[in-house]
Amino acid sequence: MPLLLGPFVRLRSGLVLTWICLFSSGFTFIGGEHADTVTHPLPAAFSDLLPHFLLEPDDVYIVKNKPVTLTCRSTPATQIYFKCNSEWVHQDQHLIERDVDPATGLPVMQVKIDISRQQVEKIFGLEDYWCQCVAWSTTGTQKSQKAYVRIAYLRKNFEEEPLGKEVALDQEVLLRCHPPEGVPPAEVEWQRNEELIDPKTDPNFFITVDHNLIIKQARLADTGNYTCVAKNIVARRKSSSATVIVYVNGGWSTWATWSACSAICGRGWQKRSRSCTNPTPLNGGMSCEGQSVQKSACTATCPVDGGWSEWSKWSPCGADCTMWRSRECTQPTPSTSGKDCQGLDLQSLNCTSEQCPQTASGAEDVALYVGIVAVALCLTLLLIILVLVYRRKKEGLDADVADSSILTTGFQPMGIKPTKPENSHLLTIQPDLTTTTTSYQGTLRSRHEITGKFSLSNGPLLEPLPNGSHTLHNGKLPSDPNDFMNRLSSQTYFKTLPRDNVNTSYGTFNFLGGRLTLPNTGISLLIPPEAIPRGKIYEIYLTIQKKEDMRLPLAGCQTLLSPVVSCGPPGVVLTRPVILTMDHCSDACLENWAIRLKKQSYEGTWEDVLQLGEEVVSEPYYCQLEAETCRVFTEQLGRFALVGESLSMAAAKRLKLLLFGPAYCSTLEYNIRIYCMDDTQDLLKEVMQMERQLGGRLIDEPHVLLFKDSYHNLRLSIHDMPQALWRSKLLTGYQEIPFYHIWSGSQQTLHCTFTLERQSLSTCDLTCTLCVWQVEGEGQSFTLDFNISKDIRPLDSDFLLMDNCTPALAGPSAFQIPYLIRQKICSSLDTTCPNGADWRLLAQRLKLDRHMSFFASKASPTSVILDLWETQHFHSGNLNQLAAVMAEIGKQEAMIFLVSDGEC
């Protein structure tokens, strides 16, 4: 019997197998202490087959201290042994079972071993613990796959836990989770309010491969506490709960229908409302922005009672000796539930015996009729003569005024005599005493004394007065100041005009022109001489519309740059452009702006009538834009506003920043109000008047801030207060005014209030710094250091409102250049000179040459230039400077300004 000698094999138990003898008839295992010989011969038919495994050991995990069992089954096999980490497992640790496969008759051997935690821990950290079984047959050996034995665990702390969130409805939500370290790796599941989330049943949830939870579209039902759960065969861990709140921002419902007019007859109000229920704000969502109630002016049609017309003439006497006359209920016709006319519409009368056709008239009746006809003809002739005389006298009302004392009203003589006697005919203008002249004796009235006030609306502009009757044909002005308003009140457009004695001026003007001014607003209207046709007398108004009542349709990057100004009545006939002056708040860099002049049409819509830089001289509108002022030349009166559209983020508006505090403070709290408004004089005046009513006073000089179209908000904060004496009650570090509220230019006056609290009433000294800046933009700061109880700084609001000019001036008193001198200058410079000494040189010397094409389009370019000079220098104009310019041109008319009192 051949003997196979195997090598020495050292087992972990310390035993030594000295010899392994494998015989053809059996297997002999020789141990270090004893030897067992087991012989299991295979049938001859299967003696040449290699063993194959029916069951191989799998990877297992040791949980806590429980040992694990590895199993191996093979056929045909004479012996099976385990080898762990390259060392043979002792025979005593094997549990062997033998059987025969009934289908093949082959012997089947199954071997099991137990692995304890201590065995694995002995090599922990060196390498993984693994075991493999080896099966023998008479033909050879086979090895199974390696089975790894690991100690299972799961740590307590999550590497990343989910965090709570507040999200808007329909927004995607991502909750992150990184489970604790463990062997085997932990499986992750998610719970909402302790209930398992199954993405298969609710596809709105999705769990990523790295265990994060995604809510695709947040629903209100998704609000809850979310928990990440990690588990393996050892333990189950829960993360801390993450609260997800799904909020809903409020939305306005549609406007309800307008309510009935509050007035039964005449002017009243109607309103409509909407609610923040589409949708209703939920879970802390934002409420709706804007007004829930809108008011609008309305006019209820009054009942009109019927009135009789005049009786018709009597009919001829009929055959029945009766004559008839009739009348109709048409003066006026009853309407709107008015009463019908009371009385008879047909009247009869018996004829006298002489008028009756059956009675012949006598000769004396014929003589009576002839006398009546003769008297009627005489009266008619006399009436015609009176009409002709009246019309001749009326034409004299608008005749050229030859009295030089009227035409030079307002002229201030300089007391300098001319040096060239040959031009003495230009110095004094003697009236022609041989001509019968009639000077204008009309009165001028400013309509400031009118006390009634009417609210504004966004209705159409003023329509022309009935029959175009802007002229008073009798040459006599009404003495009652309410007459003009009473006549306008019958017109449908009157609801758009305010009766505000502060922001409205009225005056009566003829061909000599004049000026209307709204003091302390920078707004004026110059009516040049000859702008009103001769023979016409107009009553003209100038007013400011409040922005909150006059909403312009602004879109995109558009913003309101000026006040909304009305002048009228519209529809009057002008032969020359008038000049409307108003402030604007742009930075005047036209490369960053597209600035348009808008005018409201008769239907109430706003139309672009002009874009700066693209003016067409043939149009009835022209605009001159200066650093802070806009001057509009217009041949049509109406309602105007300047609107700008930014072309780049470099476009900027000028904001005026004003600080106000209480004039007297007797409490621990002290409020500082910061106003942020467009840099125009009318808004400055409005804030000053409002603070005067609130008992406030200006506590620092105004600052100007450039606010850019960068979509960034305006921030305001307070710093550097002595903490031991003062503290701010503001909970956050700063306050913000939204960008759009400022950029639109149509909001009411914007301001923020900082409430400071002093420690005791004896603390009166306040030092701090107030900062106002645009996020990622320019800023301004106010450094305050004053005593709130003894503030004697000369910064009262009145010092900013120093314009005390007369609201209405008519005739020569409205101009610095006397009327006749103006005519001489125009006649001298309007004619083109080859050497250029004409109106073109005048425009160049006055630095108005950029408007040369506009001047050239007018019948008298010089008069337009002088009109513009009058508007620019009404308060600060120096006639000597204009005289010097005329002298440079070489025109002797400049000497007119240098006459003395005696010569004038």
C-alpha cells in the first residue's frame, strides 16, 4: 500500500500533525497525542471524481458575544477540514456529518465549526478574519470560497443630522443625513411624525444613494418633524428631529365691484375692496403688500326737474273767435327721476270782436299798425348803432399800448448815461400824443383766497370751456374770485383740479403775458408777450398734483423724476410756446437714461410727447434739461411729468436726506426721523410743512445721496452712542427701505424712525452717527452732537423756504426786460447778419447754443432766447450782464439798459 507523506502542519491549538498518510483505501490522521484512522472507501465508479461543494461558507457577523457557525458540504469527499487565516482548524473543533445522495449514490460530507468573538479579536487590526474549507477525494482536493468573519457594531452619533427648514409652497426641500459608522453598514429610512416614509407609495419623496431625503414639491401636508433612522443587525439609531414648515405667502383676491356713490346728488366717494385670501398666508408666510381698499371720486347725477319753455306766439284768430298758444316741458327736460312740469301746455283766448274774422277792421286800425311798424324800425336802427359803438370801444381795449410808463413797469434804471449822443433816440420813447390811446385797466387776481378743496383723481384733463369762451368780451374782469371756479365746476373735468391755496396759483393775462409761480417748489409758468393772441384774455392756473393721487403707469426700469404739474385750462389758443419750469431728480447723465416728457390726454391716458435728445423742432414741445431743473417749451397747456428709464445700473436718482427730531422732549424716549425723498423742492416743502405740524425741527443739514438702479435696498443704521447714557430700541442692526419703493418715485414720503432711550431725564447731551447707504453702493453719514433740551442751532425749517415771490404777475412787471426794449432787441437780432452778429451769437454768449436748431425753427428766435433768459434769471438776473453781452455782439440796443432815472 503506497504511503503519501505530507508536510508538517502547525495548528493554532499547538498540536502538531507529524504525518498525514493518505492511502488508496482510506485516510489516516496522526495527531500529536493520539491518532485516529478513518477509512471510507468510494465506489469504484466514482473513484476518479474530484469533490465539489454543495454548500460553501458565507460571510458572517458576530453580534455581541454570540459565536457564529460556518458550514461546508461536499460530494464525493473522503475528508473536509477548515483552514482559518491560513492555519488548519483542529480536528476536535469540527462537527462532521455523513450521508449518501439518494439520487447519485455518492457520499455527502458536511462539516461545521464555531468561531468565537475572542478568536476574531486576537487578530483584530492585523487583517480580516476568514475561513475556508478544503475537501479531499481519491482523485484530489478542492477549496471553497473564503468566508469573512467580522464583529458587528453601530456607533451612536450620526456623522450629519438633518436640519429644520422653512420653505415656500411647491419649493424643493433637501434634508441631509449621514448615518453613524457601523459593520455591516447601516441601512437608512426616514420618518415623518414617527411614520415611515415610503417613496414607492408617495413619489413626491425621493431618497438618494447617500441617504438624503428630497421633497420634490413641498405641500402643506409635508409640514412636520422629520427623523433619519439608521439600523443594522446590531442596533437602531434615530437622529434628532428636523422641523420642516411649509409656508404660503398671501395673495390678493380680485377687486370687488365698486360700491354705490356716497352722494345722492353731486360729488361723493365710492370704494372697492379686496382680501388677502388668494391664497391666505399660512405658517408665517408674508402678508399681501398694498392697499385692501381703494377709493375713487364719483359724481352722482342729480334729479333734474322739468321746466317750461317760453310760450309760443298766439295763433291767428280762428273762425270760432279763439286763438291758441303752446309751450313744451323742455327747459330742461325732466331726467333722473325729476319731476314733470306742472301746469298747462296749451292755452286759449277769445278774440275781441275787432280781431274776429267776421268783423272788418276800420281805417283807424290800419294807422295804428303802421305806427307800430315805424317805431320798431327806429328801435332796430338805434340798436345797430349802439352795437357798432360798443365794438369800436372794445377793439380799443387791446390796441397797442403807447404809454411807455406801462411798458417799462418793473424796469430798474441804473443811473448810467450813454456815451454816444447819436443814439439818444433809443434812450427815451415819447408817446404819440396825437393818437387817442386806451390803456389796459383790467385787474389781476391770484386765486389763493379760494378755500374750497377738491380731491384729485386720475381722471382726464380739463376740457375747453363751453363754446371756447376764454375771452371776456366786455373787457371787464369779474370781481368775485369764486366766479372762475363756479364756471369750471359745471365742467366734467373739474374733478382733476385741486383747490389748494398752497400749491395752486391763478391769474388773468392778455397779450402782454405774465408769470405764475408756486413759491418754494421750483415750479413756474412763464407766459411770454404775444403768446396770448391780441383780443383775448385768459384766466390761467398752475398747480401740483399729489403723487399718491396721480398714479402714472410705470413699467420696467421707469421712474418718476419730477412732480406732476398741471397748467391750463387746456385747449386755449397760444401763438408762441410758454415755458413750464420744474425740478427733476436725475443725475442728468443722458447716456445712462432715456428721459421722456409725458402728457395726459383728454381721455385720461398718459402719452409720450418728447424724448430728450431726440427732439423734433417741428413738434409743439421742447425740453431743456439742466443739472436740477427742467424747462418745457409747450404750445399746449395740460398735465405734464418727466419719466426716466434707466439704460444701465449706473443710472442714479438724487435723494434728499433730512433728519428731524422733536423740538421739545419731556420723556425718556427721543425719536429721530430720517426722510428719504426725491431731490425736488416741492417734496422738501411738503416734508417741512408736515414736520411743522408734528412739532419737529431739522437737526442737521440736508444731505444728497445718489441712489443707483442696482436693485439694492437702502439701509439705515445708528452707531457710536454712549452706551452708559443712551440705548437704541431697534431690535435689529439696521432698517431697510425696499428698492422699488424708492425707485418708482410714486410712493408717499418715505422715512424711518430711530427711537432712542436715555437712562434719565437729566441726560440731554446726545452724540451719535447715523448712516444711510445703498447696499453695495454710495452712502452718507450724519454726525450728531447736541443738547436736546437746549438746541440753539439755526436750523429751523424756515431757513430752507426763503422763496417769497408773488404767485401771479401780469404784464411788464413779470419781466426784467421792458416790453418796448425787448421789441427793439428782437427786431435788431432776428435779421441774419453775414458777420454772425445776430441771435445766433446771442445764444452762444448766453451758453444756449446747444438749442440752436430749436431757436431757428421759431419766427422770432431772439424772443425765444430772451424768454429762456427770463426763466433762468428771474430771481438773480442782472440786466447789466445782458447789456454787456449785447455790447459784445455790437448792437447798440445794449445801451438801453444803462439809462438814468431822468431819461427814463
